[in-house]
Amino acid sequence: MTEWNVKTIIAGYDGSPGADRAIELAAALAKTYAAKVVVVSAFPPYPKLTVPKPTDDLGIKEAIDLAGIAVERLRERGVEAEPDAPEGPSADAILNAAEAREADLIIVGGLGHSRVAGLLLGSTSENVARHSTIPVLIAR
């Protein structure tokens, strides 16, 4: 087996305790491997045939702000980090970011903000783990 060379880590972040643990793990692994962390905080899609409503703008701002908070925490620990706030369901946004950036690892929290939705639709971490082509670490 060849040595695993981690250069880019995608960390899903929604401000939940599980996401906070994911950021802590991302920081530790990024320091170990001298890797960059891309913090992904998605915002919900809005219909394309309409003009965005003020609430849509708030969702975008919240995603950008959340990613920025996690990036600052990583930078304070000496980790190279950048935010990404794409549109879409969280799992899709994380997987798309990983593919676009040719990431080596995805880290997500085991329990995010939408526990009830997770029970009905499947959790973000479960969907990411099921559909990812790269290793996924689920922080609990």
C-alpha cells in the first residue's frame, strides 16, 4: 500500500456540536499532514424562476458567516483554511466541493442541526459517506 498523502480536507460545517468536533479533527489532521482545509457551509436552493427573497439572502449570508467562523478557528490554530458557501443540499454541496477541489478527505459531524429531517430523509453524514469516492471521517 502506498502512503496516504492528504493535501486537501473538506470539512462540512453547520454550527452544530458535531460540526465543531469535525473542525477540531480537521485542524489536527491538517497540522499532521500540512493540509489545507476547505470549510463548506451550504445554503438552501431557491427557485430559479423567481427573484431571491430577503430570506434567501439571509440563508446565503448565514452560510458564508458560518464558514467564516470555522475558518477563523482553524487559522487561529495555524491551519491554512478557506470558506466555501455553495447552494444546495448539504451532502451534495460537500461532495461537489470535494470533487471540484480534488480533496483527499471529507470530515463531517455525526449529528447536525436537522435531526428530525435526518430521520425522515437521511442525515448529511450518512449521505456523504454513502456517496463519496474518497474517505469520510464522521465526528461524533
